[in-house]
Amino acid sequence: MGRISKNPFQIHFGKIFYKQTFGYWVNRTKYECLLAHRWVWENHYGSIKEGLDIHHIDGNKDNNDISNLEPLSRSDHRKEHWNDRNLRPICENQLNKARPIEWLKSEEGKKSVSDKGKEIWANRGYHTIICENCGIEKEFRRWARFCSKACYMKWRWKNVIKPGLIK
């Protein structure tokens, strides 16, 4: 479809954009992530209405010229790209894998889901955490910030504003 740009960056309206692995030009800061084609559109026509996507007319994500951009509803934009990168087969395969709700409610379905959950839990590895309250190292199979409920309550008592104490 589009060729990959040789330039390491693009500049649009005072912002520098870098090419990402998914093909779009992005300006990332600590607080926001701007896509170049949306930034160009907003600087020419103002804010983009809710539910609209900005579409590259020629399909080339490197071409962020205003003449190559147009607003489309999300639905129309998806229809436009339905066959790109073989999206259609991926979506159809996912739909075919979905189980009907009746099956999930049946005894067989409940048992299957339960067995799968037990298998995932059994194969889950341990990881070491350091308690935020007492500093003790402890191994858990799940993510945790504290070594025990008691440590969590002590930390909470020290760090959280207690109701009724504010005047």
C-alpha cells in the first residue's frame, strides 16, 4: 500500500513526529500521544467531532498532507479498511471461536471454563514483591503491593486521610 518513509521524523505545526512500528507518525509526551494526521487536521479545521476518524485517502500513512486527509465515521472507516492486512479473516476466526451463552451456562460449559481457569492458575509462575509498608520480600502468584492484609491496613492508616479528622 504505502511506502515506508526514509525520514526519521516529520514536523507539523511546530511538533516533531516519529514513525512507529504500526506505521503512524506519533508525538509522545508524558501526558499525551498525538497522531500526526489528527494534529494536521485539527490545525486546519479545528477539533475533531466525537465518533470521527481521520482517514488517509491514498492509504499512505506517511502522507500527512491536508489534501490526503478526510474525516469518516468510525463505521465507514472500518468498512474502508476491512480487507487491509487480512482483517476480515482475523475477525471471522474470532467470531467462530466465540461460544454461545447457552453453552457457557450448561454444566459442560461451566466445567470447561472452571478447568481452564485451574490450568492457567497452576501454570502461573511466582514473582517476588517487596511490601510497601514493612519492606519484607515475599513470593506471590498474583500481583500484590503488601505482604498481608494487616500491612495494607497499617499503610492505609498512615497514608490515607481518615474521615472525621478534617476540620
